[in-house]
Amino acid sequence: MFNPQKSMKYTFYIPIVLFLSACASLPRLPGEKMDRLELDMKKEQIKDILGPGYTVAEKREDNGTTVEVLSYRDFYRDDEFYMFSGRLENMVQGTDAQDRE
């Protein structure tokens, strides 16, 4: 038998549950992916691990060497990777990147 009050209860709670579950899946840069990075990795290797969600924060020539700073950003921290001649030379993670500014 159809119960209108029960139906209204579900109509109220279902959108709330859907909204909260969508918020839980916001994109983040998981620590386990960061742990897989190693110095001297090529840019393509880093992109394979972390994905394409980066911005080029800086790119310059320094004594004939291309210096490129890639920034992977999430909602909780700003992570930067220093690339020299296409290889990972240094990483600044989380609050370290903010302290640098």
C-alpha cells in the first residue's frame, strides 16, 4: 500500500545523501601517489602517476637549461615540483609550499 508520508521522507533524504556523497568524492592528490614520486623522474612518468591536472607555474631558461615548475593543486595544499631539463629535481609539498612564499 502506498504511504505518502513515507514517500515524502525518502524524497527529503535522498537528495541530501546524494549531495553528501558527491562532496566526499572531490578530487584530491592522494598521498600514496605522492609517495611513488622519485627524484630524477621524467615529466611523462610524473604525469602517468599524478595525472594531467597540473599547471605550469613557471618556465625559464637558466644557463641553457630549461627550468619548469609544475604545480599540482588540490583543496588542501599546493604541491610544486621543480623540473630541470625534464627531470624531477625537487618537490615542495603541502604547507612547505606555502611557507616558501
